[in-house]
Amino acid sequence: MKTIRTGLSIALLASVSSAAWGQRAGATAFFDQDQFRNQALSVGKYLKGIETFEESNIGEGGKQALPDWLEPFTPNVVEGIGFPNGLAENNLMIMSNSLPGPTPPGLSPSPLNPFALYVIGQGFIGSNSKKVGEDLFLLNIHASLDLLFPALEKTAVGFWLSRFEHFPNDGWIVSVYDQNNAVIGVFDTGGPVPVEPSKFFFGVIANAGTISRINIYDKAGPAPDAIDDIEMWVIPEPASLTLLGAAAALALRRRQR
């Protein structure tokens, strides 16, 4: 079964790709989850949700290649395996980007390529949970991974990155874009990192405005890497503070590390 695309998704892709470059407002990066969360809370942000990928029906130790892209409520499965109901969290899209180099100016997904993305189960080459990554390295394509936030409400985003034993190992270059698709931060995470089940945390807070896209470029070249637990923070409207506060507390307890 191929992914079913919606008109809304196509429109969102077009709007992000064609957005004008604007003034860089700036962003602050964190490599420690506690510091990231404490700073986000201190400036009035609330955790709206965490995408864990646990909604995937991939089995323990399994791996399934998938075409671009992943989004809520839209099935993406191959031979019945993948995300039968799409992603669990709203206002998040995940896709590969085959444009060369870090900080690509636009989107370049591969919806017709069956090896654009993958989902793995717990136990796959040491992984301690279900995760997602780009699979184009199998075709010797040095691609990156895009996280899109179409609602333009996210002001802070954090996630965990991981690598696998016996494969090339290096850090990442993470590029952050604002609501106008202007680059507001480019961050080099450094050198090689411990492999699964260890993970590397990256978080970013926009100094002004919202975050529309985050691009993750693998410095190791065509090699497997994975992402997990994408936490998305917003500055909510006053009427929604109580509801979001309760949801944030539940999410933090559920995924406490």
C-alpha cells in the first residue's frame, strides 16, 4: 500500500518550499534535555506533544522501508507494515531531502522512492525503541531529514538522534528555519557519538517567531541514523494553558528518561 497524499499536504509543501528568505531572528541550541526543558518552561512555553513512533506496527527487531512522507492521519505502510494511521502527533511531517549538503534552501522529498524513509522496532541493531530515519543511504545517496511543523506554532523543538554499531559514525549539522523559511540557526553537534542504545539529544528554542522546519544533515556521509521522541513546545493562548499544562505533565511522565 502506498502512502495516500492529501491536497492539504501538497499545499503545505508548496508553501514551505517557495517561502521567501527573510531576516535571521536567531535560535539557541541545547545538547542537554534538562537544560532545554528548564529554559523552555522559564520563558513560558508548554509541551504540546511528543512523537514517539510507538504507534507504528513494526515488530521487535524489525525494519521497514517506506516512501516519503510521514504525517498525521495518513497511512504509510508497505506490505501492511509502517504507520497504518499515520503519525500520532498533529502538525508534524517527516521526509527525506536529497538536495546536496547541509542547510538545504527547500524541500526535496522522494515520494516515489520506496527507500526514502524507514521505521525500526526495538532491538534492531541495539535500538531500545521504535525510531525513524532516512533510508536513501542504501542507494548511496547522501540525504538529510526534514521535520516540518505546518501549523507555524512551534517555538521550541527537541529530539534524540542515534547511530548504529559497525556503520560510519560522526555528528550532525542541524539547520533551523523560521515561519518565512529563513535560516535562524545552524548548529554542528561535534564528532562521533556513542552507538545504540545510547542517544544524542538536540533541542532548539527560537529567539523570536516560530519554527517551520528543522533539517538534520548526517556528517558521516551515506550512513544510517535515526530520530526519536520529537518534543514540540508552543506558547499557548491563555484559554488553553490549563489543558496544555496537564497534557505536558502527562507526556513528560510517560517518556521520562
